[in-house]
Amino acid sequence: MAEVEQAQPVVAGLTSEEALRRVLKAALYRDKLAKGLHEACKAIEARRAKLCVLAEDCSEAKYKDLVQALCKENDIPLMIVPRGTDIGEWLGFCKYDAQNNPRKVKRCSCAVLKDYAFEDEAAATLQRHISTL
């Protein structure tokens, strides 16, 4: 008899990056995410944002300054991710090959989490990490 595997195994210790990836992916499918500068700024100014994710390798300094200032002004937690391609991959801005490896990943410099899709271990881990920021 074949063993049945769980779709997403429960891991005892999630890293903050893995928790962020899971939360963003879940929010993407439930339309609780703002992507790009225009949508992110609208969500932050309307105070609908729970978290803002900004790429450290963003080439435009004014872009980063604007997002950081808006987050500070509106008391929105800001997480800095080293590469914009990571954010792009988490948001599905890529194509997948036959082995399900991401190919042709587009960069995304900013994403805003408007609300958690559901409360689970990843959301709890991310909330704990945000409280330390």
C-alpha cells in the first residue's frame, strides 16, 4: 500500500523567511496582497496594510525612500528582503519548468500584505517576527 503524504507538512521551526513565503502565497490566492509601488502606496496610506515587504536590491533609491517613509509615517512594519527576485518568485512572477523549478523570475521590489489569509503556524511565526522589528 502506498503511503499518503501531506500537501504541506507541519514543520516545528519555521524560519521567518519561510513563514513570509507561505503567508504571501496564501494571501496572493485570496486577493489580500498589493503588488508594486502604486498598489502598495494606496494600501499603506489607507492603513489597510499589516506588513510591507521591500527588496534591498531595488535600484531606485527614491522608491525605497518613499516606501520606508510611508511605512514609518503610518506605523506599518517593514521587512527588508535581500533580493527582489525572491519576492517575485513568492508572488508567482515566474514560469515553472517540468521539474517545477522557477524559470524567468521577474523582480518585484515591493509587496504589501493587506490581511492574513488564515491563521496558521506560518502567520503566527511571522507575527512573532514582526513584533521584534
